[in-house]
Amino acid sequence: MYTYKIGTDILSVWDAIFPIFYITLIFIYAYVVRIRKINKYPEYKYFIPGLFAKIFGSIAFIAVYIFHYVDGDTLMYFQSTESLFNLAFKDFVKFVEIMLGKLTYENASAFGPDIGYPYYYFDPNSYSVVRFSVPFFLLSGKSFVAITILIAAFTYSGLWKLFRLLVQIFPKSIKTSAFSVLFIPSTLFWGSGLLKDSYTLMATCYFFISFYYLFVLRKQITKHIFLILFASFILISIRPYIFFAVVVSTLLSIIHANMKIIQNRILKTLIFPILIAVVFIIGTNIILTTGQIVGGYYSSLDNLLKQAVEIQEDLTREYYGGNSFNIGKFEPTIPGVLSKTHLAITAGLYRPFIWEAKNIPSLIAATENFIFLFMTFYVLLLSILTWRKHGFIYMQKIVLSDSFIVFSLIFSFVFAFIIGITTANFGALVRYKIPLIPFFMASLFIIITNFNIEKDKINE
């Protein structure tokens, strides 16, 4: 008889054995990689610290959920994964069908008290986490701690690849890039557990990396087409709205990359509106097609707008215990939603504020948000001063010097708007914003570094 477990009951003797084994194995692997790469690529000095910061984040995540929350999504994901794994030994055909995404009522009937129940089964986005986690469950020896550590180590690859690309593009910002991508506490905590966020953070990183190689560097075409498809599949399967934000940001960044090539200002002026129109048509078609494939409230714009209003109304109710915030009521129309743009973006990027934090995870996130806010104002101040001294074109070259910055800023604002308009609970907001954190912080640091470099050149 399968029983649902909470708190420390989720732990078994294997949680004292397999985690130590895998941490040792991971350290040996990381050490070998570092030894082989460090002489040619000095940034590998961050490889082991970054990896073990993520593993530490996963252990902290486990401790909070087991000893503080006692229950929650991650425990339900784990036990759903266990039940799906058990199904392979009861009915392998149905197991394969479910792994391939065939979530029918007939396949659901195969679960039961003997192997466990499929939590989230009728929520395809959430159940994708279960399907993706089965290989890690197989390796974990049915250990909750081990599967979390394995997922943290696997998803570290996206962050590490993003950091290495930033080192290649901005060699004078290595330390700040390392901090922004590898060592932000919220990213390490929420992006290292058995949750949607670990997978979507990795996929967002891979999507951008592959876009940059394909359209800016124009290298390793086949490899990065595959990685874009891989990242897109993960994002569409788990959180389609992240895919929508990434597509919009990528297409606009492609315009920036191509406009930089054109030197003639008259030609730029003529081509720019054409490119915008083309991008708008392509982007709209991609988003509408994806929405129809995903279904549900993603199937049309009207459904999305209605869902945003419903979520806002639900999450601001009293039973959320004062952990909610309110950007105000709005109609489920485009003008109604757009009227809340400034409030939604502010919430997505900078809330909770310090005085709104009700617990330690929220306080950590609020501290990070204060840093974001301070850096944003500092960048705006530098931009205004440069504009006044040297003109708009000069300022623009510094602020938008590379397609990474363009992508990061557009993605951060678009994504912040989406989560700000559809989320009214700080607990959810802190988690949902994880994919934008490394991009937004790294881009702010890089812009500040660019200003300092140009200042030094002028002084010389």
C-alpha cells in the first residue's frame, strides 16, 4: 500500500547513502574538468564554486521544505515521479505513453494504492516536471535528497554555459558576471530544487546562448539549432509564457544584431520599420501557433486576458495570509491590461520591497530587489549624464552595445510584466521571476562597466 509522506517521513536510509556518493562523484568530475580547462580558460576557477553553490542551494531548499514547510510542491513532484516510475514495472506500455505526454483518463486508471497516485496528472505543464524527472529518480535510488542534488547539478549546465558566453563577450566583467549568473541566493535556492523553476531557468539560458551563437556569432549552427529546439520544448512543456517572452526578446535582438551591421543611417532608417513588421508577423505567428498547440487558456488572447484577471482576483483573497499584493483591478482587454504596465513591471522586477518581506526567503529576495532598484537608478543617472554631455547616439552605443544587453533588458521587462500582471502573491512572485534574474543583473553590471570604460577613454 502506497502512502503519501510529508516532512522527514519522505527520507529513507538511502538519503544518507546516495547523496554522499553523488556529491563525491560530482566533485571528482568537476575537479577533472577544472584541471583540464583552467590553463586555457581562466574562468574555470569559478566552475567548482558555482557548481557547489548550486548543490548547497539544493540542500538548503530540501531543508526548508522538509523541516519548515513540511509539505509542498516538491514533495508532491517527488512522489508523483515515484508513482510514474513504479508504473513502468506494472504496465510498461502505459508508462511509455505517459512519458511521451499521452495524459489520458485510460492511462490515469493504471495508477492506484499499490504504486501511488499521479498528482498534477491533469495539469500537463506541472506533470511535465514529473516526466522530466523520471531519469533522475532512476539514478537517485528513490532518494529525495539525491534526486534534488542530481537535478541541481544537471541544470547548472545552463547557468555555466551562460557565464562562459558572457566571459567571451565581456571579458572585463568576469567577476560581476560570475556573481550575477552563478551566486545569486534566490537563483541558487529556487532554481535548484525539484520544481518547474530549475528546468525553466536552464532552458532560458540555453535558448539565449543558442540564439547568440546562431544569429550573432554564426557558429556551431547544427548544435545550437538542436539546443534551441530542446530549450523550446522544455519551456513550452512547463511554462509557455516564458517561451513567449523569450521569442519576443530574441526577435527584437535579431533586429539589433542586424542593424549594427548596416553603417548607412539612411538605409537603417528605411530598413528598420520593415524589420519590425517582419518580426511582428513572425513573432505573432509563433506565439499563436504555440498557444493552439498548448491549448487551455493559452489557446487565444481572450482566454489569456481572462485568466490574468481571475488569477489576480484569486491571489488577493484573504486566505493568502497577507502575503499578497494588489496592482489594482483591470478589465480583460488589451487596454485594460496595458494600463497596469508600470505597476506590473515594478512588481515583477522589484517586489517584494524590504518592508514587504514576511519571512527569510522573502527578505533575501527583497534585498536582491533593492540591489536591482539601486543599480537601475544608477544606470539611468549615468545614461542621462552621458546623453547631456555627449548626445543620445553616444549614450545609446554604451547602453545597447551588444545583443546580450538588448535581449536581457527586453526579456526582463516583458517577463516582469507577464508575471506582475498574472501574480499577486509574493511567494509565487519570488519563484516565478527566477529566469530573469541572471540576465537583468548581468546586463546592469555590464552597462555600468561600459560607462566606466568609456569614461577612462575620455580621461586619457
